[in-house]
Amino acid sequence: MTPFEIRLSLLNLAKDLAMDKFYTTRDATHAVWDVSAENARKVGATVPTPPSPPDFPTQEEIVKTATFLSEFINRTK
């Protein structure tokens, strides 16, 4: 693997980690709201406002994670 391919792999891994975190957080938050909304409907209460989605990962966050992974891999201890 060339250094360029390694960097690309690290960027893809960082992007995948960020997207996994985004979707996991979004799904968990929505699941909690869904239960709350269902319970409110059952008792005739006002359904709570749906939650806002989490912030979408930025390029800066992805690059920061890729840099962290690269530094971890390159440690010589």
C-alpha cells in the first residue's frame, strides 16, 4: 500500500466512524422519543416535539479523527 492509499483508508475509516456515531445517536434519540410519544398517545397527553437530529459530521471532525488514528498507528513506543 502506498502512503496515499493508507491516508485514504484512514480517511474512510474516520468517515465511517463519524457516520456510525451520527446514525447511532440519531436512532437512539428517535427511539426514546418514539416511546415517549406512544406513551403520551396512550394516556391522551400531548405528544412531545420530535428531537432535533444530531449534528452531521464535518470534514474537520473527520480529518481530526483520521489524524488521531494516524498518530496512534505511527507511535513507536
